[in-house]
Amino acid sequence: MDLSMSIASGSMSMSTARLMTDMNVALMGKVLDTAQVQGEVLQDMMESVPSPETHLLDVYA
């Protein structure tokens, strides 16, 4: 294998690695957005539960 093939192969590997890194970062951003939305919904659900002084919460339901 000559030098030009080594450079081309290395360039392709670096390009592929950069693409995979960009895709992983974008995917993690979407995962974090989803986790934030789920947390907000869970917080809203917890705030809508009647106070424990007046009603009991059945955690097994």
C-alpha cells in the first residue's frame, strides 16, 4: 500500500468517526430533551395529586 492510499484510508476513517460523533451528540440531545419533558409531566402529575391530609394515595394501583 502506498502513501496516498494510507492517507485516503485515514481520511475516510476520520470522516466516518466525525460523522458518528455528530450523530451521537444529536441523539443525546434528543434523549435529554425527552427526559426533560417527561420530568415536567411527572412533576405536573405529582402536583395534581390531592394532599395527603385529605386523601390517601394508593401507590399499588
